Amino acid sequence: MAIVHEFVEDWIEMRSKLQRQLKLLEGGMGKEINAIGSTTEATKIRIKKWIDELNDLLKEYAHADRT
């Protein structure tokens, strides 16, 4: 299951990066980005959706990664 392990590792890394980006958007950096316009809120929603999808993949494949 080396391939599944590689996928799981990559998904964890992707999720971590997305969580950092979301934190920036929701924190102090978001004030600077809000100048861009209404796309900031849409971006936050999109990032949250990607994080949820990665969480679903991790739940689905975590068992296979342990075997």
C-alpha cells in the first residue's frame, strides 16, 4: 500500500497548506486582501470546501494506509 501512503501524505500536506491560507484570509492578512473585493469571501468558502474534501479522502483511505 505504498501508493496509498504517498497519497495520504500528500493530502495531509495539502490540507495543512490550505488551513494556513484560510487562517491568513480570516486573520489580519484578510484585511489587506479584502481590498481586492468580494472574491475574498468566495475564496474562503472554496478553501473550506477543499479542506472538507481532503478530510473525506483521509477518512476513507486512512484505514488502507495503516494496513
